[in-house]
Amino acid sequence: MTEPNSRSQARKWGVLFTAWIIALAATLGALFIGEVMGQTPCVLCWYQRAFMFPLAIVLAVACFRADTGGWAYALPLAIIGWLVAGYHMLLYVGAISEEVTPCGVGPSCSDANMTILGGVPIPLLSFGAFTAIVLLLLILRKRTNT
């Protein structure tokens, strides 16, 4: 038995909306950490911002237009951001040696100050947000192409 078209569209939009809310929360969180808390982002945090901030805009436009095909524009941004966040997380936990650290001037990518909320690593939050967005967009892609 197939779902009525309007119910199927509503579910697709819900997945898209959830991805947008995650991107928006990550964007606002990054701005709060940097601007309100005064914590200077490291080089890798800047790269992640370069992919998360546009994601919040692209997904917002897709939501407001009810364009469930917007996954095609958002997924490349999310995957690249996910790769940078994954690299940052590996660096933070020590799986990558300090000699490979991309930071020159400014805060270290693996510094203990890269935490919030009593010890939650900021790289982990970013990696989690990108992971969730990528998974949601892949679900949307599958639902849109079936």
C-alpha cells in the first residue's frame, strides 16, 4: 500500500526541516561560542564554518520553497564539512600526530580549550551535526528518488 502523495511530501519536508534545524543550531552555536563567549576558532573550525553557514541558508531556502530536491545542493557542502570535522576530531583525540596539525597562528586544533558545556569537545559537536545532516540528506535523497 502506498502513502498518499501529500503525506509522503510532508514526511520528506520534515526530514529537510530537521536537517535545516540542525544546521541552524550549529551555525548559531558557532557564532555564540565565538562572539559571545569570545573563544577564537582554530583553523579547522573556520573551514567547518565555511561549509555549515551556507548549509543553514541553502536548507532554509529549500524548506521555505518546499523543495525536497534541495538535498542535491546541500549534500556536497555537508559531506565536505563532515570530512573536515572528522579530520578535526581525529586530530583532537590524538589519532593524528601534532606534526600534521594545520594550525599555525592562533588557537590549536587539539587544545583542551576546545570544549564547551563542561568538557564536550567542540570538534565532536561539529562532527555530530555534520553526520546528522549527511544522514538526513541521504534519507531524503532515497525518498525523493523512489
